[in-house]
Amino acid sequence: MRARALRGVGLAALLTLSLGGCLGGLVGNSKAPAMLLRLSSTESAKPGATASGRPADAVMVMEPETDSRLSVQRIPVQVNAVDVAYIKDAQWVERPTRQFRALLAERLRARGGRLVLEDDQQVPATGTRLGGKLLDMGYDAGTNSVIVRFDALRTAPTGEVTTKRFEAVVKSVDPAAAAVGPALNEAANAVAGQVVDWISG
């Protein structure tokens, strides 16, 4: 799929009409967004919890790859098979891939039993590496749904690589930041929980 900059007045008006005025164009407005969104883990390590271990036993959570549609801090809306817009008056506090990495790491820490690191920490780790590609984290206008889709890639200390696709969908969501934000958090946590079950199994 390819994202198009929705600059034409006619097309922008059509999108506004068809989606109830809740969609905006690409980044370009200097005004601060009305709402800043962030992912929040539904399971967290308890205060005071500690973890230690050898680098060979650690899990290193890598920031996922993604395409240009998700590399910005706006929340994408798949309008149809080829056109992408963005939710109006809302953006992520930081890029989605960094937030999803932090969510995965926190869910792993909450599970306990292993040292969990993130790839921006200056600690050498030769254990299991968890990365992949964030394929979707946005709103589908055709189905009024929020979708989070992640292709996980697990690299064992032996070098063996395993991949698996995970997905969560939240249906009947209004195309507005107040509804899309919590739905994305729900879907992202659902995917993170699936990934943690997989890598811990």
C-alpha cells in the first residue's frame, strides 16, 4: 500500500465528509495537537522488582522496523486500498515503534523470571533478541476498526530465527482521537500479550 499526501481541496473535503470530519491531512500544521496519545501497559513489574542475569540469558527487545506510514507521530487512517489520512488533532508522544518496544519490554518484565533489556540501553546482550516489523497500528475507515499487526522475529542465542505474525482488532470505534487512542492501547496490549506468551513458551 502507498500513502498519499492529501493536499487537494476536493479530496480533503471528500474525506472530511465521508468520515465525519475526524480525519486530517499529513503533518504540516504548526499548531499543537489537541490530544497526545501514548501506549500504557496493562501489566507492569511491581515497584521494587529487580532482575539480574548473564547477558546470554537476557532478552533484548529491539525497536521494530516499519514503513513511512507509521514512522511519523500521527495516527494513520486507511481510507481505502491506496489512500491514507491521519486522525485530526492527535498524535503520539513519540514514534509508535519506540512505544511498542517499551510496551513489549514492560509486559516481559511483568511476567518475571528473566532479565529484559531494550536496544537503546548500553548493555551487551548475547541472549534472545526480539524484533520484527510493525505492520499496522492505526484505524481502518472501511470497517470502523483499530488494528495492530506485528511480525515478530525471535533470534535465539544459537542464531536460530523464528517469525510469527500477531494481530488484534478492536471493532466499532469512532474515528476520533478520544475513541481511537484507548482502542489502540487495548489492541497493542493484546498483541504484546500474545508475543510474550510466544517468547516465554
